[in-house]
Amino acid sequence: MFTSKIKTAAAQLGVPVAFARSSAAAMTEMRKTAPTLVILDLDSARIAPLDLVAAMQADPALAAVPTVGFVSHVHTDVIGAARKAGVGDVLARSAFTQQLADILTRGSR
């Protein structure tokens, strides 16, 4: 559902986006071309977003790439863990949806 929202908003704004199906795939693509922003679904079991953030921080070429994570507001443990792991902005899903256009344009600068 959020992939569709992100794709639609990005297309309307003319902002390129790419999606990864695993942490390994994400790291491979980011090493080819460093992104200006990484958006993380913090509830994703497939990507293991906090492991991905740790891998990014360990890579000098990716350590400074800004990150935004979204998560259900009731998952306070995930919110705390994401902040501790170094996710730049951690937002509830509703706030993420409301701010999506700004987030995408901020990342495209």
C-alpha cells in the first residue's frame, strides 16, 4: 500500500524512486548510485531496516545519506529502536503520508 503511495506521489512530483526487496539488494543498488534519501518501512521483516541502517552507517560512501522511517504509531518499541539505530526522521504512518510530498522533494534536492 505504501509502495503505491510513494510511487504515485513521486511520479506526480517528477522525483525518481527505486525500491529494494532485500537489504542486500538495497546495499548493492546504493553502492552503484548513492541515493539522496532512503525511506524505510520500519515494520518490514523482509528488509530488516535497522540492519540496513547499520550497514549504511558502516559504509563511508553511504553513512551521510539521510534516512526517514515510517511505522505504526503503536509500535513504540520500534520507534525507539529506530531512533537509537540512527534513523534520521521516524514518523508515524499517518504523518509520513501527510508529509510525503515534502519528504520526496526534500530528498530530491
